[in-house]
Amino acid sequence: MRIGEEAPDFEADSTEGKIKFHEWLGDDWGVLFSHPKDFTPVCTTELGYMANAKPEFDKRGVKIIGLSVDPSDKHAEWAKDIEETQGTAPNYPIIADSDYKVSKLYDMLPAEVEGDPADRTPADNQTVRNVVVIGPDKKVKLILAYPMTTGRNFDEVLRVIDSLQLTANHKVATPVNWKQGDDVIISGSVSDDEAKETFGEWESPKPYIRIVPQPK
């Protein structure tokens, strides 16, 4: 699975019932973030953080969905633990991937993995620690893979989504450490004449870098 390819579609059980992934996404953006097993401590903090951050994703028209290699009944127990330790229970679906189907589709586990998920440890599933951002066209826009010992930075995911949504609608790119409201770079595919017509005058620290204020 690579950036620019179609995100694999699937049907799976979740904490909010059966989900057909592409149908569930509809015309929205989506963030799928995966976990090696329920009750892992780092993931517990992440799921709680995402529950609190959901309004920020909602503002951007982004649906969030978790995944863990355990069945739905374990997810329900975990949700209570997340609420107790993090202050907020998950307010978004968590996929039950006890047959490893989605993890395999998304290249997180090898095809030969099988058996009872209860017999597997978090270390067995440690590659199931990914963040995938998917556009309304169902194409993969971002893939991040994290080790089990490092909590994910979902503020960075929001920053990237801001960039992805801006650059999807305007012929610009975002420079290093860009954040919402900062200046942007006119895309290299835009000619000088087209750039002047669209953006007016621009700053040029180098001939190949053309900086303009963020488009509205």
C-alpha cells in the first residue's frame, strides 16, 4: 500500500456495528489508526486523546476510526478502561480485527498470520501501529508507522490534514514546519504567468521557491 493508491475497502465488525469502510467514509476524509492489542498502555492514552480531539477532526470533515487485533467484546471492556484512565471513552468506532483481515489488507501483518488473537502478544502485532489518512477520493494521502514505545502525535496528523486539504484545493505546497495561516509555496507545476495571474507578486528567495500568503 502506497500514497496515491486506493485505500483497501473492507467489511468488519466494530464497536458501532458492522462497517463497510468506503461506504462509511462517504465523501469525507478519514483517519484510520491501528493498535496491536487492547489494553496496551500507550494506545490507551492515544485512544483517549483522539476522543477529546474529535471536534477538531469534525471541523475539518474528517472521520476517525480505530482498529485493534482483538474482538469487539474486548474493545467494549477497553473503552471503559480508557474512560476511567483518560477521562473520555472513545466516541468513534474501533474495528474488531480478530481475524487479521484489515491488518493484512493494510500491510501491517504478513499474510501467513493466523490463529486465536488471544494467543498473540502485543510484540507479535507490534507492526500494527499505523496512521493512514484517506481522502474523499478513497486514495491514501499519508502513512505513518510508529513503534510501540512512542505515542503518536495527533496534532501533527491535524497539521498534515490542514496541508492536504489546502493543497488539494489550491496549486500550492507547504514548506517545512508549516502550520495553518503561514505562507505557502506556489506549486512547481504552475508557470510564472499563471502564478502572477492567480497569486499576484510573490517573494522569491531562490528562483525555484515562490512564496505567497496562504490562499483563502
